[in-house]
Amino acid sequence: MGFTKPPVRALKAANKLKRQELFIQHKKVKDKERREERYRRKKEEDRNPGLRAARLAKNKAVTLDQKRVWDEGDDDTLGSIVDLEKLRRRRMAQAEAEEQAALDAEMKDGEEDDDEDHDSMLDSDDEEDDEARQAALERQREKRAKRDNSIAPSTTSTNLDLTPSSLALKFPTLFTDIPPPEPKILVTTSLNSTIHDEAQLISTLFPNTTYIPRSGHRYAHKYSLREICKFATNREYTAVILVKEDLKKPTGLSVVHLPSGPTFHFSISNYIEGKKLPGHGNPTNHYPELLLNNFKTPLGLLTAKLFQMLFPPKPEFQGRQVVTLHNQRDYIFVRRHRYVFREKRATEKSIVDADGTEMKGVEGIRAGLQELGPRFTLKLRRVDKGIGRAGSEGDDATQWQWKAKMEKDRKRFNL
């Protein structure tokens, strides 16, 4: 005879040994029922595959990213949490509605004028009206297609075309129509630094970089960040990166866009150098490709634009190196890989689109990745308009600053 499931109140017996025995018996019966239910469900789903699809759709986990909340309204200034892509689509829909209303009113006025001036029985007038209406519709379709092509097709890639005009006016050195110069970066450390090797590894992540360690000797001149930026500007550097440390580990990163700012302050966590990564590779001097993922708010686009200015606009594809900055829940994950195209193995599945259909043109091709390092995580802490807080006068010196109360609602993200 098998075990019978004891009542729940029996699990609270006074005797310890009896409680243990009843609990083991209760757990065995519970596991048996669960196993039988699983096999019964499997048989039903084998007979009817639609039941499995419905169950998986119902049991789909809902993450914090899917629960993300946005600010309502059309405020696209720095510090607001709005989805610029949705905001732009809403404005486009309103503009199209206004254009359609104006076109309908124009057509109606034209028809009334034609009724007054011409005979309504003439077919030529109707043909002219149809041609004018068709031409107007074609112009609207062309405008709509042009707008749709400017939106990034990927759901995670960052589209810098969505940058609001208020952000471009506030930071004209970053958002300018003039082609930016070739990036030339100066990397240094804080005073009395002991992480020269780590700072030099971080400097290899950015092309055209010069690393200069700062001396902490008592007779050495202790240059401030503003003096270093002035020195770098005179020598045509485009950015200065200051690596901060604590307990002999890199803990912070200050990035100054020259000649006049802005300054971004990041904290560093989970730093792992390349040689400690399993199966790591050695980087080369080729210009890498840059991937900016999931920057959607005005502050996120400003941060993405800063990183874009640190890399040359024309990568060297023969190096097959990619630097990825993936933003998720306001944490920026920095990774560097080398990719290689290879043939598909027999055990690998086919690549499918979002709708589940097999993607055309990549049937027998796969991409292999090898991480080069270093690997670390950034979090934006403060944005200053000039070179540090002393770089701007008045209350506008600090444009944005992270505060602990910002994480009170875990579904709100700033980037």
C-alpha cells in the first residue's frame, strides 16, 4: 500500500519524531501528485499542441523591464523619464491628423468653388480633383515613409535621431552639425594611485588614447582636473578620462568632453580584467565597432552621445572587434568581443524572426564570439555642464545627479 497524505494539522504534532515522519510522508505524497499531474499534462499536450502554447503564453514571466513606467506628457528635457520614440510617434500622428484635416478642408473649399464656377456635369473637373487628391496622398505617403525609415528598426538599439532640440541647445558641443574631429583621449588617474595597470587596460578600450600616470610625490605639482583639461585642450585632445580607485580597485570614471564639457561621473563595479576571463583573446589596435543598446530617455541619449564621441566613426572591420555598451535598469554593461563567421553545426537551431519564421539569407552561417576584456559595469552618478562642478557658475553647474530616492519605485529608470 502506498502512502496516504496526512492532514495538515497532523504536521503540528507534539512529538518531534512523529512530526518528522508525517512531514516525510506528506512530502512524498505531494511530489507523487505533482509528478502524476505533469505526466497527465504532457499526454494532453502531445494530443493537442495548442494547449502547450497557451500554457507557455500564460506562464510567461513578467520582468521589471516589461513593467517599466514612463512620465506622461510631452516634457523631453533632461531629467524627465519619457520614451522619446513613443513621444515622436505620437507627435507624428498628431501632425498627420492636422495635415489630413487641412487637406480635407482644402479639398472641400475647392469643390465648393468648382460648383460655383463650373457645371457639375463636366467629367474633366472630377478627374482633376481625383488627380490632385492622389498627388496629396502620395506626398503624405512619402513623408510617412521618410519618418519611418529614421526610426531604429531594432528594439534595443539606440536611435540618436530622436534627440530633442532642447538637449541639443543645452549641450551644443556634443550635438553639432559640424563633423567632429578624430577622437584623441587622455587617460589619467587620481593622485597617489596604485592601479596603473588597470587604468592602462581601460585606456586600451578607447582608440587613440594616451595614458599618463599622475605623480603623488610630495615635491610634485598636484594638477587639478581643470588644469589637466586645459593642458589637453592645447594639445588637441577631445576628451579626458580620470580613473578613480578604492582599495586598489577601479571604482569610478570621470569623462570630460573637451574643450568646455560636459563632465560625466560614473561608478565602476564588477571589474574583471581580460586575462581572468575564460577563453579570452588579446585585442588588436583596430578601430572597433560600437553598439549602444537601450538608451531611450533624454538623459540616456546624452550618455550614448558621449560614448559615441569617444570612438572613431569609421571602424576597421578587418579587426572584427566590437565594443558593446548595454543599458539595462540604469546599469551600463561594458563588453568587448571579437567575432568570427563560421558554418552552422548540425546540432544548432535555425535563426528565426520575431514572428517565429526562419530568417532568410543566414541558413548556414553562425557568428562565434570571443571576449577580449576588460569587463565592468558603469552607473551614471552625475552630469555637470562644464568641467566639473566648478566649470559652470550658478545653479546650472550640475545638470543631473543620482539620488537614493530615485530607486524607491523599482519600475522607473532614468536612462
